Amino acid sequence: MDLLTALAEVGLWVCLGVVAYVYVGYPLTLLLVPAHRIRTAPGSPAPTVTVVIAAFNEVRHIETTVRNKLAQDYPAELLDVIVVSDGSVDGTDAVVAGLGDPRVTLLRQEPRQGKTLALNRALQVARGEIVVFSDANSWYEASAISALVRQFADPQVGYATGRLLYEDPGATAVGGGSGLYMTYEAALRRLESRAGSIVGVNGGIDAVRRSLYQPMRADHLPDFVLPLRVVAQGYRVVNAEQAIAREAALGEQGDEFRMRVRVSLRALHGLMEMRALLHPRHGLFAFQLLVHKLLRYLMIVPLTGAFLCNALLIGNPIYAALFTAQAACYAAALIGWRSGGRIRFRPVFVPFYFCLINVAAGVAFVGFLRGERQILWTPRKGA
């Protein structure tokens, strides 16, 4: 065996080992962690809740969204809604103002400055002890806010997130793939919450103790940086499995790809800023942040390494079979890509979406190294 072959073998198995551990080994490791003991403060009165919705040109959805939150099975006198219109020019403001409900407050952010500064503005006037963050096009099941709020009966909990379901009636590779990805992420959150704290939340259905909110910069990804800051203050971030929100999946491959690049880029900057949480003194959470976030965003590196190393070893029948399996996966992803993500052939969904999110993270990593930042973007467009 020559040196190049030996190095290729080592490189292949190291790369495959990293990929396998991040996606399979990590959740299995969490299963071995003892369940975190939940503490409750019985007899505490129900807290006041403010729902905050940042909206940019959401005239099609905003009335339905606000009414959905007002109709939650939570005491009406303890619930109010703040809508921050971020420079909307399509009549969003008029729709909100016309709702005629004293529990709804409309704030205008002019000029447009992005979602993060809109949240900062809302928190300056929010009255609720618990603040719930909702997307402008999300629909909550009736018990969603109650399910979120229940988590805060444990005084150690500072942040809670629910489950976001993407609906794709056409069952395309974009919608179906994102749905399967969110199912996997939901399972990880259950395991992480059981172990102590989760490291990623669903920004369309999450909640924080108002007392723990810290204003963020415009380029911060709020549903990543804010939970990390809550952990840094010594509180837990937990999963509320019964708090369910629904949104239409993106219908276009390009929209999904750009969204994933944006989220990954902002998260990488957030990781850099909150890198102190990766220190071993933070124990299990530092390990979770390393594997679930940092390694996940860099997954393009071992994936590429495994493919290239494997290509040097195809003279061996075993390695040739492994290379064929990798090539078949990428070929299926390419078929999905060539269809614009609209293909309805289910075997393509997983390889297509797996490659989409990892290529997007790779593009974001290059942008991060170049110092790129993103503040404003066009909101998600459903299928």
C-alpha cells in the first residue's frame, strides 16, 4: 500500500466518522445522558403574555395571524399582541389598525431596519412577563401559547420553543425535504431538552422571560443569539413539544436555498460572538453547541473530503461500492436540483434536501470568512 492510498483510507474513515457522529452518534449520545430534573413552583398565577410579530409587507397573512393569537385558549385578559410593521408599504398597517381590538398594538419602524431591531422596539413596550415570538404568516394550534407558558413553571427555564410544521400539499422535494429535516430536528430538540438545554429553536414559535431579554444588533439572528444569551445567564432553553405552529413550506428551491444561506451566515456570526459558550467549563452544553451547530455548519468539509478520498480508492471493490453509494446520493440530489426542487419522487427528498442545506452552509461559511453580513431580506413565500 503506497502512502497516498494509506492517507486516502484514513481521510475517508475520519470524514465518514465525523458525518456519522454528527447525524447519528450525537443523538445516541444524548440518550445516555441522565434526564434533567424538572423543578416547578406550584400555585403560581398564570403570567401575562405578549405576542410579538415583526411584519414586512404581510397584508395577505397579518389579520389571520393576529386573530389566531388572540383566539388562543389562554386567559384573554392576560394576553396582548404587538405588531411591528417594518417599513411595510402594502397596507399591512391599515389591516392591523382596523382590527379594533384593544389588546393589539401597532408599532411602525421606519425606515425598514429588519426583524431583529423590530423585536428590540417591541420589547421596549411589551407588558407580558413572557414574550412569545411569532412569524407573520404562522398559524398556532389553540393550545400552543399555553403549552409554551407551562414550561416557565420551572424557575430554571428562561426560554422555550415549540414545534414548527411546514405544510406542502404538493409534497415536492423542497417542502417534503424541509418537513423531514424539521422532524429530525424536533427529535433532537426533545433529546437535548431532556438532557438540559437545546441549542437551536424555531423562531416562529418561541418564548422568553421578558426579564432575560437583551437588545440585539441588527445583524444578529434572534432565534439563535437570544437563546444562547439566556443560557449564558444561567437558565435553560427547553422544548415544548405540544406547542405547534404551522406554516406553508417554500415553493421554490431558490427561496429555500437563500433562506438557508442567510440563516447559516447569521448563525456563524452568532457563534463567533458567543464562542465563550464553547469553553469546556460549560460542560454538556458546550459539547452540544460544538456538534449540533459548529460541526453541522461545517459539514461540507468532511462530506467533500469523504468523496474525494473515496475516489482515490475505487480500485478496491469495497471502496468502489461505497463510492457508488455516495455518487448515487449526489445524483439523486442533482435530479432534485434540476427539477427546481419540484419533483414529487419521494426517494429524492432526503438526498436533495441534505445536499441543499449543506451546500448552503458551505456558501455561508465562505461568506463568513469574507466578513459578509445580512440584515434585511424578503420574507418567506409559501408554496
